[in-house]
Amino acid sequence: MNFLKRVFGQGCEHRFAWPRIGSNGDHYQICLLCGTAYEYDWRLMRRTDRLLPVDAPHV
């Protein structure tokens, strides 16, 4: 079933580590399965937007 979810666009079933603090002081969480990082709002205690790698080329 997991294979079919990935093939048909469901992607990763994210499992997140505890929120961390970045070098800029912002909180973020990383998926333990795929490594995708998301911003984390500590006040609201929830993930917000997906973080893009700093070295990613802009298209």
C-alpha cells in the first residue's frame, strides 16, 4: 500500500523530529523519513511552511 501511495502522488508519510532552532533563531522540524524541513511556529505549536534549501537554484 505504501508503494502505491508514493507512485500515485501521496508521497512521504512524514514523521517529524522534535522542533529545533536554526542559526537564525527560527524553529523548524525535519521529517525523519525523507529529510524535508518545515518552519515551526513555537507559539502556535504547529508546522507552517516548507523550508527550501539555501543552495537551491531559483527557477
